[in-house]
Amino acid sequence: MTELDRLLESYARIPEREFAHRAEALQQLLDRARAFRQSTGNTWRRGGVDGLIEQGAFEAELYHTLAEAERATEADRFQLLLTVQDRLENHLPAQYGSVRRVARTNVPEMLLQVANEMGNHLADGRFQSLVLHYIDMLADLRSDTNLPSITRNVLNEIVALRDDFHFEPFGSVGTLLTDRSKPNAPAKEFTLRPLMNGYGGTAGMLGHLAHELTHAAAHRAYRNTPAMLLFDRRATPERVSAIANARIATLRRLDHLLAAHQDAFTAVQHVMLRSRLDYGSRPLQVDRYAANLLAAKRIDQATRNQMRVWDQAAGENSGVLVEYDTVLHQILVYLHVWRIPQKNPFYQSAIDAAQDAFHARETALVGGDRPAAEAGVVSAAAAGDSSRGAQPRRGHTPRPGAGRRRWCRPCRRIGY
Ligand SMILES: [Zn+2]
């Protein structure tokens, strides 16, 4: 045992960031511990050595991948680090102290560093390719025959918008309508600043992208101000109030079901789901967006006033007018990637809510003037139709020959 104790001591002295060095030392330790295990009978140290082998094997694999990530090119490094995050988030026993610290600090830092390095050379397209790689992974979920049909419909709807996005790793995380009044503005309709710190591993990344793409899809359906609000802008305050109340009730029901079926999720998964439900119902969101957009000259005073009316109509939690379809889709992607059984009541309820939200977007997009089969969200998106979602709204006259943004004066007034 003296040799094993000596190896353990020297391993503990290696700085946490020296991944290759740690991986190598752990391998030596494991070899020694396994040899000891083979050669010894049932001694009092045997249980401790078994525990050491288990923990050592787990950590050795992670440090090995981290060392590999350090040597890899940027895109490969990002992907390797995200797989480390998957292992750490999903399987990390609480007592694995050092590797846990690596998960909480080093890996997110390294991921952000990769994103920033790529962001410094945005024109070479590598950052775009990295984000598109994960959007394509999202698209590939559709090949799973076990995918709920609503999740498939949503993925059809949102991944069809992948080429309408400009991606950049700077500024506040989120999706915006690209401000075309700025010099050198990207030619894409939407600008996404994705979260690149690896939160939640691959499931987190895919859920996050589903959320952000949904902002664009919902905007194509509703065309409600540059804040991309999630309802028909012709709705009366009473209707807005009813929409908000129904959504808040749904989020509460989901919250209740999550608490009642907590055992179906790991601690990390539970935190991730809870945070999405909370995010969907934050107070005073519409008014806050309105103030920011007015300050940025993206909306006029009349629209700002209108948004205040909507905010007040929604009551306490106007967040559901900005974040609802988004968090539902994020949750559906999490649940699928985590392989949660669809019979789970929380999953069932999320499916029902997403179906209603899908139907509402579809109805808004169709606008009542065209047969559903002709203008349905899914069929247009699945066909890759470049005019998808660009149908003029009911009661508005398109200006012929005005290209992609064929919007009449009442729509243009609010900043398109
Ligand atoms: Zn959002």
C-alpha cells in the first residue's frame, strides 16, 4: 500500500488545470490499485481500493478528454468540452471534489474562451459553423421515431429558419431582430448571441437553441413588434389578459407536476426545468422591453404606449407574452434528450401546452384568409419555402414587388 499512498499524495499535488499531467498520474494510480486488487485477498483496505478505482477511472477519463480538448482545434475543442460537461452534469457524484470544481469553473471558462477566439474572426465563418452544427443536431432529433409528434412539428418549424440567423458570441445572450439601420449590419433577419458556457451540456445547448429559434418562428407567425411578442398584435387588452392568465396557469400546473414527480429527474435536470418555468413568468417584461426598444429607437412612442397597455393587461407576469412557446420548446428538447418516458405526467402536460401554442402560431400565420393546408406552418417550413411566414396579415395589403419584406404601411409603422 505504501506505493499506492505515495502515488495518491503526488496526484493530489498536481494543479487542477494540468489536465494531461493529472490524466497520466491517475492512470499510474489505477494500474497500481488494480494490481493491488488482484494480488490481495479480502483485507480491510479492499473496499477503499474499490472506491479509489471507481472514482479514479471516472476522473481519468475526464482529465484525458480535457487534455485532448486542449490540443484540439477550436470547433473540436468546444465539442469535446461539451461532452465533458455532459458527463459531469449527469453522472457526477457529489464527493468527487476536484473534478467537480473543474466542471463549475474551468470547463465553462474554456468553452467561453473558444467562443471568444472564434468571435474575434467572425468573418471566417467558423463560429457560424459551430452554432449550425448544434442546430443540425437539433434537426437530427427528428430521425428518432420515438420523438413526440409535437416536438417533430416544432423542430420542422424552427430549424427551417437556421439560415435566417447571424450568430455572434458577444453581448447579452438572446435573439434580436437585426438592426438594419446600423452600418455593416449582418444581412440576416435575426441575430442570435448564443449561450456558450456549456450550461447543461449537449441537452442544454440543444434546448437553448430551440428556445432561441422559437423566438424567430413565433415572430414569423405573430409579427408583433421588434420585441417579438408571442401573441396577435390585434388582440384587445381583455384578450391579452386571457392569454397571459391561461399561460401562467399552465406554467403553474407544470411547476406542480414537476414537484410531484421530482424523482423522475436528476438534481441538475430538476434545476434546469424549474429555471425554465420561472423564466417564462417573470414580471414586467413587456414594459421593460418597450423601454429598451424605445431608447434604442427601434419602436416609436405609440408602440411603446401600446406595449405598456399589454404589460398591464397581462398583470404581474407579463413574461409569458415574451417567453412561453420558447421555454416550452426548450423543455420538450430537454425531456427528449434526457430520455424521460413520455408517460411522465410533467412530459404529457408539456406536450399538451406546446400543442396549444403551436396551434395558436399556426392560426396567426395562416391569418384566416388561406386554407390551412396551403399555408400551414409545418408544410411551409418542411418544404424550405423561402417565403414561409411572410404572408401578409389579414386586413393588410401587401405592396407588390417589395421583395422579402412585403409589409403594408400599418406594419411598417412599428418598425419592420
Ligand atoms: Zn427567450
